Amino acid sequence: MNHNNNLEKRVEKTMESLDGLVPATASPYLYTKIRGRLSEDDSAWSIIAGKLSNPATAIVLAMVILLLNAWLLLSKPETGHESVQDQLSDLAYDYNFEPSAIAEQNNVQP
Amino acid sequence: MRDPDFIARLQQKSETAFNHLVADWKDRIYNTALGIVQNETDADDITQEVFLAAWRMLDRFQGNAAPGSWLYRITVNKSVDLLRKMKRRKDFGWLYSVWDGPGRIENDLPDFIHPGVQLEKKQDAAILFSAIRNLPEQQRIAFSLQKVEGLSVQEIADILQKKTGAVESLLERAKNNLKISLANYYQNNRHES
């Protein structure tokens, strides 16, 4: 019983510890700091630098570049296939390699 | 402060009017932020952020509203943003540190002693502030606004945009939760009681 009363009194005393609190005061240089930040904000380069220095933005930008690279690489094989076809045609033309002509040469005349 | 001429000059981005606004409100904004976030550096940053936000949003400020409630509301929002950021950092740990750079979580904070607490009450106040940190967000804000900034229930209701009855209920629950928390603390640390 006595212990409970003591505990209650202790809790009440702690609850009252903020009574008569004197409000805290801000830094005397606050206005100078705000003016400095306002003039920093006005510069377009500082906005860009601020955005880029954010790790989240940097990671997103790196992902976009990687995805762009992957897309470019994956879209390449089709054009590669076409160029191989072109090279074969050129080779056949240079060496007069015409399958139909060869077949005609081996024709046995009756 | 409700002078329409002063508000008109603020909305025209008069530096002199803005300087007056900062001079009149900086201590109250700092003290409010300090009561909620319980860290001097964070409270200083929040005070700067509040006035920067106010400067940018002056054209959206409605002249018939009290600038005080408006500034207090920005302060509460900025403080809550910081508390939530620290909570997310605590919940998501390494992932958050990669995504948003290094930072503190609230548990890292040392025991907070408000500079305006009377000398003989400092130890009790540190225990009370520690218990306040564990209150639910809205209770913590309402209790801090009342006990640290000394605002009335009506003023708190204006800031939190709630009815006075709702604020009274928040304060009552905050006090009950604090009493339970303190009783547990003193039972576990009998040498301090």
C-alpha cells in the first residue's frame, strides 16, 4: 500500500516536471541562415546539383542508363542478321555463284 | 500580426515584413519543434524549413487566417515528417540507408533535457521526455504543444484542425499513457524512485 502511494507520488512529481518551463530560444543567426538558403535555392544549378546528389536520384538515373543500354543491345541482332544476308548476297554476286546456272551446266543432253 | 496591411506586404514578398515575421515567431516555432522532435539540431533545421516553406507559400496564405496557426501547422507537419522518416529508417534499416543516405533513428537520440527546465526538475523531465517519445504520434504532438509550448486546447484544435473535444480526449489519453509508462519505469528502476 505504502509502496503504491510512493509510486503514485513519484509519477505525479515527474508529470509536473515540465511545469514552469521557460520556452527555448532560436539561434540568433536564424534569419541569416534562412536568407542564405533562400539565395541558394534561387540558383538553377544548385537545384540540379541537389537533385543529382540525392542517392535515390543517382540510382534511378543509373538504372535508366542500364535499361537503355540493354534495350539497344537487344534490338541489335535483327539488323545484324540482315547485314549477314547482305554480305552473302554480295559474295555470291562477286563469285558469280548462281545455283541455277550450275544445274544447267550439268544437264545431260539427249 | 493579423494586420491586413502586414499580410499584404508579406504576400508581396516584402523582405522587411518577412524579417518581422521571422523575428516575431522564430522562438515559438523553435520551441514547438524542439518539444516534438526533442533534438536541438533538428529543431533548428525545422525552424529554417518552416520559414522557407512560409516564404514560398505566402501567395497561398489566406489573409483571414491567423499567421500563427498557419506557422504552427507547418511546424507540426515538418516535425511529423522527420519523426516518420526516423521511424521508417528504424523499420527498414539498411535498405533505407542505401536509398536515402546516412541518417539517425530516434532511438539513437540521447536523453533529451529541454533547456528551459528548472534545474531541480531536470532528471524527472528527462524521464518524462523519454516516455513522451513512446506515445502515439497525435498524443505526443498534442501533449508537447500544451506542456512545452503552453498552448490552450482551442489553439491546439486550430493547429491540428480537430474539434476541442477531440483534443481534450487526446490529452487525457496521453496523460494516462504517460502515467502507466512512468509507473512501469519506476517499478523496473526502484533505485530511482
